[in-house]
Amino acid sequence: MVCVLLSLVLWLSLSLQEQRTVIVEFPVEVGQLPEGQALVELPPSSVSVQLQGTGLDLLALIFDPPTVEVGLDQERVDVDQVLELPRANDATIESVVPSIIEIEMEERVERRLPVQPRLAVQTASSHELIDEPSMSPDSVTISGARSTVQSFSEWPTDSLTLENVRDTVRTTVALKDTLSGLTDRGQETVEVVVRAGKFAVETREVTVEVTGVPAGQDLLALQPSSIRIRYRVLFDQLFESRRSSEYFATVSYDQIRSDTTGYVEPRIHVPTDLVIRDPEPIPPRLRYYTFLSSE
């Protein structure tokens, strides 16, 4: 056993003294940006360096690669000029990719953009959305290079899926980490509010009123003179909708005067303070008659 260990140590010692060629990734670190400036493109996060040296020297660089420090005082950086190996390391650099790092900066500007939610909402059976999902805040301030900032008209969120929604749901969603390193955001998340509910079908009978009849005009009659308004209302507002007096229907005198068919469509009105969907008149059309004056 001792012989095996000694053989292994000897083999490792000889192997580490042999000349070898390897490619090692060296991290790139960018210097401090000047005040009021922003990068147009991010420099590479690392460069590929082909090295030649003994196994011992190469191992040291593989496990602890030096950082390539890139200053922002010039537009083109020659990596060979700024890349330095530790003084105690005798490895040599054969090539670097990329050999040139281009630095492009522009004036830093700010802009307020609307947030674009990426939501997929699935309501529970027999439920539906009461209104469009809302966000708070609904806009975000971003800053970066002028050309970069001006290329955006809105800022997206991460994708979010909500399933089996049957009531009000409040949750937070992260803003998309778009162009990380090139832009800064005033915040990282927004609150999303989704409202859903169950709707009930109701009807209300109303008398149809003829409006805008000039003084002295012959009398007008509608057939039928009353209609039913069928609608869907949020179930939580069902009894309130039954008590409301804000249902009515009208036909204007101008409608009748311009008609050539003998039928007019009543215009229905429903309460604006209730969540009401798909109101429709029954019947959808009315006949009208003119009673001529006997004088």
C-alpha cells in the first residue's frame, strides 16, 4: 500500500512539472462609470485565455483566475495590455478571446414607463372577471443610456398564472429583469389585483318613454309600450339591483322621424353603480303609431 501511495505522489509530481496548454476563463470587471453616463452594451463577463505552463502553475490559475480590470477611459481596450498574471506564476499567455473589448457609453436619462402585466387568469367555474386586472403602481421609472431607454414603450412583468380565481386576489409580481446591468429600475415588484365573481341573470320590466317630441306634434304610441331588460349582474349585487330605480328605456322622436321600416330599437339604461353585463331589450324592436289630430 505504501508503495502505491509513493508511486502516486511521484507520478503527480512529475505530471505537475510537465508543460501543458489549457484555456481558462478570466472574469472581467468594469470600472466605475463616469457621472451621468451609462453603458450602451455590456462588455463580456469573461475572456478566454490560452495558457502554457507547468501543471502546477496552470492549476493555480484554473482555481484562482486573475480578474481583467477594464477601465472606462477609452473606447477600445486591448485585453493583452491589461491582463496580468501573478508574479509568482511562470505560465505564459498564448492568446486571448476576445482580444479587444469595446466600450460605448451615452448620456444617462430617466423615463417613466407603464407596466405591462404578463398575466394568465383562469376563473373558477361559472365565475368571470369583474374588470381588468390592476397594478399598483402602474408605471415604473427606469434609467440608462438614452438610446436604450428610448427603445422601450412599456416595461413587462414576469409571467404569472392565477388559477381557479373566484374572488379578489392580491399578489406581487416581479418586474422583468430586462437588460440587467444596462438599466436601473425604481422598484423591483408591483402589486396585482384581480377581481372575479359569479353573475346572475335577471330581468326588469320598464315602460318605454318617447323623448324629444316637439310641442304640438301628433301623439305617438309604441307597441308594446313596455319591455323587459334582461341582464347579468354580479351575484353580490343581486338584491341591490332589484331595489334600484335606475332602469329605464327610451325612444327618441328623431329615431322615429328618420325611420323608414316602421320599427325602432329602444335604448336601455341600467344603473351605473352596479356591475352589470350584457343588458338587452326584449323585444329588441318596437312598432310605433301616430295618432293624427282631429282638428
